[in-house]
Amino acid sequence: EAQVTQNPRYLITVTGKKLTVTCSQNMNHEYMSWYRQDPGLGLRQIYYSMNVEVTDKGDVPEGYKVSRKEKRNFPLILESPSPNQTSLYFCATGQFYEQYFGPGTRLTVT
Amino acid sequence: AQTVTQSQPEMSVQEAETVTLSCTYDTSESDYYLFWYKQPPSRQMILVIRQEAYKQQNATENRFSVNFQKAAKSFSLKISDSQLGDAAMYFCARLLSSGSARQLTFGSGTQLTVLP
């Protein structure tokens, strides 16, 4: 079964404590991406990766890092989380014309 | 900034009736893709329908169809015979791809309520 998995699904943390949200796909897609969803703003692209070792900034990259060392994984790293990064995060993968989204990670930074 | 605009934050429709959700977008590119995604309370993002900009024919998927007006940069979603399970947040999105870049931009969403 084609799957995009994210872990953790829920996370409450404190300001400044480094965290990583993992994303994994079993569809052998080259393209992967991270989005954050906030009320009234829809989903906004944080970073995307066209292939292993190739990453690029989306619309809202500040405060985030990513790495793509293997095709199936694309972790999102918050080195020093702040309350304005409280949001719902989605990982996605897919071909040019279709995106498959993970189940989402609800992050709260206090 | 090139944007995607959904001007209806909330819509409601009676069960079995038809509803149209509006979306406009901005781009200077001639080749792009447009999508409608559904997000039910489970928060899962579900692709409803997609349209390639180079195709003149409007896309249709069962009860869902679009009205794609390229010159006007308009991409509305029509839901026919609305069902209770159609209640969700709907997002319009535009995909641009050039060279090594791929940008998927979403609208702010329309919350659809289906009344029994």
C-alpha cells in the first residue's frame, strides 16, 4: 500500500528545544515537500526536495531545516522552536501532477 | 507574490443540491496544474480533482467538476448531488514547475457545510 508516514503525530514542546519530525514514503518518488497549515492561511510550502541531496526553500523556510540523504526519508528539523511555529505540518510526495500527503503532525510550542 | 485566492471562507448547501466553490489564481506561466483538495475533520488531504492548464476540456470526477477559465484565471469546483460526506474544508491549489523548482501554492480554504 502506498504510504506517507509522519512521526510523531502530536508533539508539545518548549521554546528552544530542538526537534525533528520524520517523513517517510514507500512510493519511490523523487519529489518530497513539507507544508505548514495555519487557520485562514491554507497550506504554505516550507521546503521541498527534487531528489537525494537536492533541497530548496519554499515560501516560509525561516526557522526550519531539512535533509535528504536517502530517497524515502525527508525529515524536518526545528533547531530552536518558537511559539510562532505552532502549527499543523504535512509532508507530501508525488509525481508532477499528483501529491500524496502524510497524515499531519500537530506541533505545539509553549 | 503569485497567489491563489478563495473568497468564500464558508459555504453551506442542502443535501442533494449543487454548490460551487470559487477560486482565482495569479501566474505569468502558461503551463501549470490546478487542484482541488478536500480536508475532512480527520485532517487528511484528499485529492478531489485536477486540471492541466493546457487542456481546454474541464475535468470531471463523478459528482465533482470544474469550470476552468484560463484567460480569467478562474478555477471553480462544482459539487452535484451533495452528500453529508462532502462536508469538509476545500482547498484550491496551483502547481508551477520550471527547471529544478516546483511550487505548490494553496488558497486559504472554504469550509463547506452540508445540511440534512
